[in-house]
Amino acid sequence: MDNYEKTIKVDNIYEGKILSLRVETVEMPDKKYSKREIVDHVKGVGIIAFDGEDSIYLVRQYRKAIDEFTLEIPAGLVEVNEKPIETAKRELQEEIGYKPLDIEYLFDMHASPGFTNDKLSFFLAKNLEESKLELDEDEFLEKKSYKIEDVYNMVINGEITDAKTIIAVMYAKRLIDEK
């Protein structure tokens, strides 16, 4: 059975700086109709930034959507005509004050494909060299280096709830364990 849904109609509801919302009327394989609420989101990057052999940098920042402070890997949105690897380099300089001498693409993640096309590319950064860029005007954050084992325990204990950071910590832990 072909499970493809054919779009019949698109209603654009909201257009913002980093996301837009549309409602699509779709024809399903059984010829019935349904509506899909879809959030289009600007592509982003997340960086596993190693501080030495067994520590990574995290940033602490307030997130209004959940009304809490979070610990997260350095991350940011890809600007128009910018390659994701360049975004990763820029974000490291803005958020933790270092540029990577070694950086490599790891993989992509779709945050929640049931309602958004939000896609995050992960990078691994090593051999960091001090090189500070100014934070974005609406960013207020603190950086700190954490031992992988400690941050892994924060994930297991539910202290870290940000999905991209959980994925990054599990990946970093695997890298350390494989040594």
C-alpha cells in the first residue's frame, strides 16, 4: 500500500523570523481527507565541542518556551547563504569564545517530523583556539566545560532535557568509551 499523502490545499497561517506555520489539506491513501499543521523551521546546527580529551562545553541559558534555564550544547541557526559548517564555526566563537581547528560533520536529526521540518546538523569540534565573536543581541548565556561522565549522569538523572544535547552527550560518551 502506498502511504503517500497528496497535498490538495495549503493555508499559510503565520510567517516569522525563524519559523512559519501552514495547514495543509491532504488526500490520504484511502481517498479520505485530513489536515496537517506544519511548522517550517530554519535549519540549525549543534556542536559537540571537546575541551581536551574527556570534557565538552555546554551553555546555560533561559528558554522562554519552557520558562526555565537549560544546559545545552552550543547551537544556532543557519543564516541565508551560509553553509552549516560555517554556522557551526561562527556559533562556537559567539557562544563559547573558541574557533575549532578541527571540525567535522557527524549527522542530521529531525526534531519532530510529525509536525515540523526542523533539521539540525551535528558537528564535532576539537582543538579549540580562543577567538571570541559577539553574542547575538538577544542572547544571554554562560559557558562551562563539563566532564563527559558528569554530563552523561545529568542526562540519566533528568537534569538535562534538551533533545539535541541528550543526543550529543550520548554520542560523546560513546566516543570516550570507545577509546
